Amino acid sequence: MAVLGIESSAHTFGVGISENGKILANSKRMYNITASGMIPSRVAEFHASNAKGVIEEAMASAGIGFSEISAISYTKGPGLGPCLRIGQLAALTLAERLNVPVYPVNHAVGHIKITEHLSGIKDPLAVYVSGGNSQILGAVDKPFRHYNVYGETLDIGVGNMLDNYARAAKLNPAWGSTVAKVAENGSYVGMPYTVKGMDFTFTGLLTNAIKMLESNPVKDVSYSIQETAFSMIAEAAERAMLLTRNNGIILCGGVAQSKRLQEILRAMSLSHGSKFFVAPNEYNADNGAMIAYVGELMHKGGKRVKESELTIMQRYRVDEVDLSWH
Amino acid sequence: MALKKISEGAEADIYGVDFFGIKSILKYRRPKPYLIKEIEEPLRSARTRSEARILARASSITKAPRLLFVSKYGIIMEKINGINASEKKGLGLNGASEAGDILSKLHAANIVHGDFTKANLIFSNSDSSLYVIDFGLSYNSNSAEDLSFDLLLFKRSVTRPEYAKFEISYSRGFKRSKEVFQKLSEIEKRGRYQNRSLDTAE
């Protein structure tokens, strides 16, 4: 029996299917972000018109019939309201038709859990980096089992910062991955570096980088902003690792696709003899498989969900999630 | 000078040294092999310099180790022999009161400690009073928000009765304490700190 999971928190509509922790399908379609960025209602329209197609695609690639689906899960949050709503509606509709239970999943928990699962490391320290989030977390048992946030950005997420910078530098497309490309042959120019214990801030860095574009080559500023941001995350992660005495690190979330960030964190882990793992990119980008996987854990763990919990929550903090079903 | 590594901190190694007859601590900021030289060298030397400066001021106004010597990445300071407040015996009510007194003096001098937890408080064997150590994350600021982070961290690391005692002596020693308490409760209401405050502390 398999669990089908639906992800729709931002520009990706994804459907995954998990059976005994094995990912049978991970289908997705992405809304094409133009220079104007994401207009939530447009993205929601895109999701609505693609929902049926992506679900069918996932079923076909898993090679199973709907009779073999034993539960449905969907992303409850955090994310953009109109987008989340489409995934929730699709999940509820499908579950009613199949007469199976529905599980609401926290997006960040999805990223962390699937990476943890693929890594084979037990209770690792997780570095979760995406557009809106940048956090260092680990599972703790008190006062209930949850991911404790050891450190995090005090302002904006690292992904959004790089996107904003890319827009200011007139890079096309205005994404972090374009910054990485431009940065390849750059050299370092001074940037503000702000780590407060295990927390960090990015707005000062962003403002400074945009200002430096006036008098420095784009490749140098791109190299420096990226290098500084990733260094700050790695240093905060190092501190968390040493304080918690955890010797396994996993990297997850959209920005985890960055080769340079992977390299820095791997080097940091190795310098302490720790394990390091990052999942293949299809799991770092938003995807349905992680939602299906967590849905399966909840289903098998006997998690009871009240009807009133089957909502969406635009600001759904990862440390609010009770992991006792795990 | 004989070197003996006592412990490894998050960014520095601690050695026990004999500095012209004074039992001392050498705090050496390790290289960070995962960062590019252009970032890590200025970072290490700036942090070393800043820590030394703040330590020198702190020890002149409250119970903190005396600064003895500074190099590019290393600081030699007086060793405080005693029992760490994070050990079994704990901080206790009297200790909490002393902690409030220490922090009020640092804050009155615009010093934010940056890591003001039980683990950085030691009951000295020599004069049986409480000392604050590790100014590795300290910086100068008089903003109530910055100062309130010291209280937030401390609050998370102690029991409720200890914190209550701390509050009394802190407000006695620092005339802007009301402003800082106000900021603290604002910060605690912000979403991202709700689950990271007192109730999750052991």
C-alpha cells in the first residue's frame, strides 16, 4: 500500500508516491517565473490547471492503480496561501473519492525527513536553506519530540536574498543559480559578515552588495555575496554541531542545490570528522515525494488527524510540529 | 611556556599555560579550513582583537578574567579555577543574584556578552564569588534590543526561581533595566522565539 503526497507551497506543483519508504514516483511541473517574480494567484491558477495531469503522471510512473493508495498527504504550510489551497483541495477531493485518510505535512519537515531518510544518518543536524528559510535544526524530545531551531536567519532567507541581488544586478534569470554562474571567476571584495552565535542576518549583506555593484565588476560582487552568505551558514552550523556534539550533518532545501554551499559544508564537516549528506537535486527542489514520505510515516505511526487540522497555514513554523508519530 | 589543551570550543582551542608564574588560559582561534582566506583571516583577527578589548574593560568593572597578553589569533588571560555553574550543583539563588549583578555592570558599560548562559559562569575557588568568562561573542552596544538578548539566553538556561532572583539584582544595578525587560517581552512574543524560550530549557 502506497501514500500519495501533494506539494504546492510555491511555484512547483509536485506529486510523489511512497511505499515502505521507497519513492515510486516524484512528478512535478513548475510555474515559469519571469522577471516579475511570482504572483500567487497566477501560480495558483497554474497549479489548478496542472493538478490532474501531475497526479496521473505520478500514478503512471509508479505503475500502480488508485486502489493501491492507502492515504493522501499534502503540504499544509508554510507557503503562499492561494498555492497551498490548491494542493489542499486536490488532496481532500482525492481522499474523499478513494475513501482514505488525509495527512497535513509541514513543508520543512518534508525536506528534512526525506533527506534524513536517504542519508541513513540517525538524528542528524539539519541545515535547511530555501527561498524563505535558513535554519539549523535538530530533533529533541522535550517538551515533546520536535525539531529544535538552534540557529536561523533573523531577517530574510538566503534564497530570497540571492534572488533579490540577482534582480538588482540585472542577471537573467534572476535566480541564485545565475549568481553562482557569474561568480565562477570572481574574486573577493569585502562584505559585512554577521553571525550572532548560531543566528545570522542577510539584509546588511544584500544592501552592501547592491551598493558595491556601482563600483565593482558583477562577477566579483556575485562571488563575494555568495561566498559570505554560505560562510555565515557554515559557521553557524559548525557552532551548532560542536555544541550539540552531533557528528552528522544533512543539507536540504532549494538552496542545497548549490554546489558551492555543498562544498563548504562538506569541508566543514570533514574538518571535524563528521558525516555529511546532501540528497539528489530532485529532493532539494520542492517535490511531492517528501510530502508522500512524511505522510507515510504519519500513517504508519498511527497519527490521528482531526478534521479541523486539515487546513492550510501560511506561517507554519517547523518547531511547532509534533514528531511523536515518527 | 608549556602548552596543554584543556578544551575545544566552537571556534577556539583552550590551553592551560604558565604565564610568568601566573596560571593562565591561552585561547587560540583555530583556522577554519572550510572558508576562503580572504574571509577567515580578517574574521579571526578582528574577533581576537575585539574580544581582548572587551575582556580588558569587563575585568576592570566586574568579576571576569584579567587580560594578560594578545597576539594575532590568541589571547592569554587569567585562569579562573572553580566550579562551572552548568555542573550538577547548578547556579542556585545566590549565584543567580550575582549573575544579575555582573550583567548589570556589563550592560551599564554598553557591553553585550553575547553568550550569557550558565555554562559561562564559574564559582571561583579563590574568592568563592561568581565570575563570567568567554567574551568570544561579545560586542559593544547600548541598544535595549541587543542587551535583551543576553537576558533571553540566560533565561533559557536557568530555572524560573533563579531567573526571578537574577531580575532583582539586574534591575538594582542597571538603571535602564525596565527598557530591556520591555524589549525582552517583545522579542519573546515574536514567532520565532516562542518555542525557544524558558519552557524548552532543561
